[in-house]
Amino acid sequence: MREHAGRTVFARGETYFREDRVELLAITPDRVLAHVSGTEGYRAELTGGGRSFDGECTCRAFEDHGFCKHLVAAALAANAGKGARELEEGGGKLANIRKHLLGKGVEALVDMIMNLAERDLALFRRLDMAAVSTNGDGKAVETRLSRAIDDVTHAAEYVEYGEAGGWAADVDAVLDALAGLPANGHGELALQLADRAIDRIERAIASIDDSDGHCDALLERTRDIHLAAARVARPEPVSFARVLFERETAGDYDTFHSAANIYSDVLGEEGLAEYRRLATAAWEEIPPRSGGRGVRQYHDFAADLLLGILDSFAARDGDLDARIALRTKDLSSQWRYLQLAEFCRMHGREEEALRWVEEGLWVFEDEAPDHRLILFAAELLSKAGRNSDALQHLWRTFGKSPTLELYKRLRQIEGEAAADAAVRSLEGGTGIAPKSDWQSPRADLLVEILIHEERLDAAWAAAKKHSASMHIRRTLARASETTHPERAIGVYAEYVEQLVNRGGNYSYEEAARLIARIGGLRDAAGHAAYVAELKLRHKRKRNFMKLLG
């Protein structure tokens, strides 16, 4: 817990615990609920146990930074056995209160809640909404809930992160009342009000810091209420299909994504047929797209959405040819060809997948290669017994833009000969400048390949000759600790200097870990001298000195 919270927060929580500020409300083997007295009273809840635990607190520090001193104090109180007796007796003070309330009569409970509602405006509103949705006539319910929806979704000023949870809770309270309408004979009204709530929540999103995704959850819940209402109201299917299609295709959010599937039982065959007709008509208005030099690349989100709708209908029919045909409408990029080929192979059509891959390679042969398409092509060609074609594509791409993944695929097909050829390709006429001031990614790749082949002497020579980056030299050092410990120490020491000069606690901590690693590679006396020399040169950096001890 100290590691999780940090030393400072843990120490403050320890103080709160010693000052007896914790009142445990409920305790079970995997949950602790407590009231912790601080500047105000805070609700702290811990879940889990051992090394796997989490928590929530109503304080501002939790919202801003996470695990807080109140959670630490609550955990320490539970660990100290303050709740042991409550645990043995069935869960703590809340459990005792529950037992007490169960012994009361209904009238007494109603009086108690009414007294609370007179003093708590939020509780009053919640109960008022529930009462209206259960007992009110249609017009009264519509008026009250419409006004309530507008009130809670209104954002006169920007809702900051710390206030977003409270805003969402107010909306959720009105949704509680809305959710009860279908069961009380108000299905059509619930459908209408759910539409209103979705529109209002979507409109409010721009005015809320919704980093925690409250609005997504609210929209999903409102859509579920909308669906439940539709199942009760049974709207005319063709008209309803048009409404849902407009919602899905014209909305700014994904509230009604895959509406035809979600509402299929409400739409029935007639409504689904209309939904499909609308999607097909919109799809036919989109012109086919092909690739090649000079074609402007862009992502057509509207086309993707219609593709998804029509694909779900074709999948329902079991029509694989139609699903493939849908994907041939946009072949404007290598990635699109890759998607189409992967889809064909996924459904057992490997020959067709290979045809599309080869067409994509031909169409885009003059453009920068997409390695994903090249690697997929090599896989399919090798499986088809066409290793020479696979190698041709791989070597052509490796010559233009080499990567370790391409090399590994070449090595897999061609064996050790690929290693020698790749090294020659990278070292000869490829733009690697010996001892240049800039670091070539090809130099790094050359060293990576030599590491992969365990040619460590050659890797060290190449790293020096071609000025490999610090990152790749550290990778080489890690691979060479046993065979080339002095060279590894040299790289680690150089990186330690970079980290310390960069400054900051994170850099100091990483440097300290690396110094400890160096200590495992040399004799104790030599390491002690190295650390002493570091301390002498960097003695002004107090936080670093603390880590060195």
C-alpha cells in the first residue's frame, strides 16, 4: 500500500489512523467502507485485498491524484483489526442498521424517509420523479419529466472534471424515473422522452470534461431505456426504421450504432427490410474508389458505417459473396487490399485472398510499400509453394525500407543466407555513413540483425563504425553482458551520465537501477570506486545522492 500510495500520502494516512479519524461502516473479506474525518467528512471505500486492491474516495485529492490518505487510513484501520468484531458479527455498522430497519414497520420507514426528503433536495427530487412516473397521468408525467431532463442536462457553464460525476449522477436520477415508465403503461411516452434525453446529453458533451466517460455510460443507459420503451410501444416498423436509420447515420455519436441488430425484434421483417433498403440506396450513391499514383487518400467514415450495416444483413443471409463485394468498393489504399484479403482468408478463401493481395501489390508497386501487405503476401505465397515470389517481394521492400520484421521473414524462408545478404545490403551503398554526426536507422537495424544472429563481435564493430543510437547500444549491451561485460559497462555508464545530466527524479531512479546493474558486472572494489567518483561529480544533485546512499 505504501508503494501504491507513495510515501508522503501513506505517512499522512498513517497520521489520520493514529488520530482515530476512521469510522468503519462496513467490512467484509473483500470490501471496507469507512467514514474518515478530515477537513470534511469523506466516504472511503476499499475493494480487493493483498496486493490486488483498489478504492474510491469522495475527496478532491482522489479525483486529482488517485489513492489518497483517507483510503490509507481506512485500510490501516481494517488491518489493525478495528473491524474484526463487526466482521465476525456480519459486516459492520451498516449491517446492524439494516437489521434494525428490517424490524421497523412500513409506516415508520415511510415517515423516516419523508423526514429525510424534506431536508435533502437531491433525495426529494429522486423520490418526486419516481412518484410521478408511477402515479401521474400521461400529461403530468410528460411535463414533469421533460422539464427534469432539460434541467439536469443543461450546462450553463463548462462542467469541469471534478464536477462531471455529480452532473452525471443528477442525469442518472432522472433516468431512474424514465426507466420505470414502460412498466407503468407509458411506453410511447418513454420512447419520446428517451429521444429527448439522448439529444440533450449529446448536446451537453461539448460542455463537459468527460474524461471518465460518464456521458458514454448515460447514453448507453438511455438507449437501453429507448429499446425497452419501443418493445412496449411497438411503433409502426417502417416509420421506426427510418427514424433509427437517420439516428445511426446522421448522429455525431455512436448511440444508435448497429441499431438494426439491437432493435431487430421491434422492427420485425418489415422494418428490417426498410432499414436495408435505406442503407442500400445510400450505399449506391457512393462512387467506387480505387488506388494508384495521384489518388488522394482519405477515410470515408460514412461509407464505413453503411458497409457495416449492409455487411450485418449479408452475414444474416449467409451471403459471403455479397460481403466480399461490399469490401471491393473501396480499394484506394494498400491497407484496404489487406483488409479484403484478410477477410477472404478468414472465411476459408485463401486463393481469392492471394489474388487480391497480388492485385494490391501491382496497383501500388510505385508507391512506398505497406509492410503489412508485403508480409501477408509473403505468408500466402509461401503457403502456396511460391517461395521465390515471396522472396522477391520481401527483398524488394527490404531494399527500399528495411525492418527487422521483414528480415525475420526472409530468414525464415531463406535461412542463414538471408542474414549474410541483409548485412551486405545494409553495409553496402545504403546510406550508412561511417562515424557520421547523424545516426542512421539502417545502422541500428544492422546491429539488431547481428544481435538476432548472435554475431556479437560484429554487432559491436558495426555499432562503433556506424554510430548506432544509444537505444540500440543498450540493447546490444544487455545481450552481451556475459560475453562482453566491459563493453556493456561502458555503454551503461555513458547512459547513466545522460540520465543524471537530464535531471528529474524519474531519470535519477533509472540511473540508480542501471548503476546497480553495473555492480553485478564488475568486482566490488571497482564498483565502489565508480560510485564514489559519481558522488563526487554529482554531489549537488541531492535527490540523486539519496538514491546512491
